[in-house]
Amino acid sequence: MPVPRTGAAVRPVVLVAPSGPEQQGATTAPALQLLGGSRLVDRLLGTLAEVCPPPAVVVAPSAIAVRLEGTLPHGAVLVPRDGSRRDRILAALDACDEPALLLHDAERALTPASAHREVMAALVDGVDAVVPTVAMTDSVKEAGSAGLRNIDRSTLAVLQSPRLLRREALRAATARMAGAAGTGVDAPEDEILAVLAGGGDVRTVHGSHDGFAVVDRLTLWQAQISLGLARDTTSRQGLARRA
């Protein structure tokens, strides 16, 4: 049986997404939203401290980093970085030297510790990356010149967090995410897809329905339900409802 090569050699990384067009600025960024008196990012950092002890690297857009400064747990490394997801991953790689990085989107802060442990246990010899997935439940159609066509959802999955990647695989993935100028080939925007595009071995484990992304008022309400804190948020200032 393969032996996992994780443990202390893994550095947890929190990737904070910029405020979307639905939000009004850094004050309403998903990572800063309160759930039961705790910010989403703080809930996530608490879970990471339980399952992956090294202090987390938190990479955030500069406008959000200003609000995080001085509020993170002792030892956590705050790295301001604007730009794309690829830019934030590169900043994380530069901020630590562990041979594997556990990437976690801040918006998926309710992912249970059990999902983290399953991901970390699956990075065995020969595996480049591990990602939790859940089955696709939404209706999916393929649009073509002849109209819409049903797609078999049993062949589809939703990628969640955390994603555990070996450093060399992640570094190579960021190069593929940048694309090759003048080749006419679309570059993958997701690091897991980029690893797959390079022929890497990506393992999947069962995700959690609590690992959804909190990105708007509706998903904030869903998070409140998940924590037993549900209440009417229709008049609350904060995350906007996505169309």
C-alpha cells in the first residue's frame, strides 16, 4: 500500500478572491463576511490549523489585505497580490518552500475537516495533485448550431477545495495557465486542469456539500442554514444577489 508523503511538508494556502462586480468593495468581499460572529476567512483558518498545523499563507488582493492586516492568527503570512488566480498562486509559491501546497479558496470556508484529511491522505507516491469533487446536480446543456443538447451529468463533477499539489506540479501548472502566446491554444484557468493538461496524475476524493462557495447573498444564507444560523438577509447590506 502506498505511503502518504504529506504531514509537516505541506503548507496551507488561502486564496482570497477579489470582490466581484456584484459587491461594493473590500468591505463586502466574501472572505470578510460574518457568520455567527466570525469571518469566513477566520473559520477557514481555524479548520486549517486543526488539520494542517503550519501557519497558513493568505494571499489576498491589496484592498482586502489591508482589512486583514493585524487580524490573522499568530504566524500566518499575509501576502497582498492583485491580478489573476495564477498571480496569487505564484505569490504563494514565492512565500513558502514546502514541497506540497494545500490550496483553499476562502469562499469555501465551511469545508469540513474530514474533507481536508481525506485530501491529504490521498497524496501518495506518484500522485501530483488531489482534489475533492461532488457530483454535478444542475442541468447542463451543450449549445450548438442545431440548438441545445442534454449532457450526461454522470460524467461531470464539480471541483472543490482544498487542492493539494506538489510544488513542482503546481509551478508547471502556472506556466500552462499563462498560455503560449501566438499558439492559438486556450490556456487552462484552473491549476488542476493545467496539471491534467500536462499529463499529471490527479486523484479525486469525495467532496462535501458544505464545501460550496459563498459568493452572494443567496449562498451566504445557505451558509447560515448549514450552521444553524439562518435568518432573513433580504434587507441586510453586504453581498449582493447574483443575477
